[in-house]
Amino acid sequence: LKGKKRRFPYQYVIDGNDPRFIDVALLSRYEGDFLRTHQFLGSGRSRTFSRDCLEADFRIGNTTLTVFVNHFKSMMGGRANTKARRLRQANAMIDILKDRFGNNYGDAPFVILGDLNDYSEPGKENESGIQPMLASNQMENVLDRLPAGNRWTHFYNRDKSYHQLDYIFISKALKAQNKTVKPIVERRGMPLRVNPKNGPKRVTKFFPEIKGKLKASDHCAVSIKLRV
């Protein structure tokens, strides 16, 4: 706002592949040094990323932190039927990391953020379209630092299921510098249906604006404070 100091004075967005103009973006307190789109991977209607994989570098002190923002293919049409597209996107994300940082890409300070629209369950890992990322020893899904029952970021009303669809991955280099910090999952903006009648009570407090069908999002915001 004019006359007021903006908390995030730098905003970055590149229009991606989604015909509904659902894009990925970054808000930052630091000015970016480098910005790149990966929306042109693939060809024609077979573009790899449904929206984009937005890549940005930020110089923080003497360190360059690279951030990748994603929004993978949704499960609309069925999880199994859409898995192949997410698997392609997850493998492309790893290829981007290898191209940028080499096979030991975890030695570089990077963060991957976004709604990856899939999850993994013990004994059913092969059903997940993002398993290549979850199985990588070069980075960590920081929500694994929370108790298993507190990792969910989405509630699917049809089958009353709670799953983690939203992720922050940090490289093993950042992991080594941030061994004890815990992520925060913000659930107060979820729709009231997240607590179904006769179901397990999962959210104990909502923002006062959440009433009736009004919600901030059907996904939880995830954050973590890292030392770079």
C-alpha cells in the first residue's frame, strides 16, 4: 500500500500453462538474482508441468538460496488415472536439480515448495506419483518431523480422508544447518467441513471469518523458519 512499508516488497510470477490462469508465484523480502520458468518442458499439449516449476535465486548474505515453486497435476479424474502425470513432473523436478547442481544436488542450498497433489502411505509407496521426490536421499520432506497424525494439509470430504498434499522439501545441506526446527501447519483457514459430524475432531480453532461455506483455502499453509 502507498505510504506503508510492504512486508514482502518483491513479487514474482510468470504466466504458466494452466488455461484458467492458475499460476505459481513468490513473495519475498529479498530481491531475486535469477528467475527461470520451466513451463516449456515437453511439447505442445504434452507440456510436463500443469502450471510451471518456477525457479528463483536469492542472495542471502554470502549464500545463494534457490527456490522452486510447483503445483502438480490434481487428482481430479482419480488418483490412479492421474498418477502418470505427477510421476513425470516429480522426475522432471529431480532432473532439473541434477542439471543445475549435479548428481549430489543435495549439497546445494535449495527449497522446493508447493501443492504436489499426492501423498504416500506406508506399504503403498508405489501408488504415489511423487515417490521419486519422497524417496530421494538428497532432500527432506520437513513435515516428516511432525507426528504422523499431524502432517495432513488437506481434507477430502467425499471419503473423509486427511492427507499431506502440500510440501516443503529442503536439501540435505539445509537439513544439516536446521536439524531441530519444526514446520508449522496453519489450519485455522480450513472449511468447517474439516470436522465432519461424528468424525475425528481435527481443528480446534478457526479464524473468526470462517463461517458456513466460507474458507480461506481447502489446503493448509505450511511454513518453516530456516537458517541459510
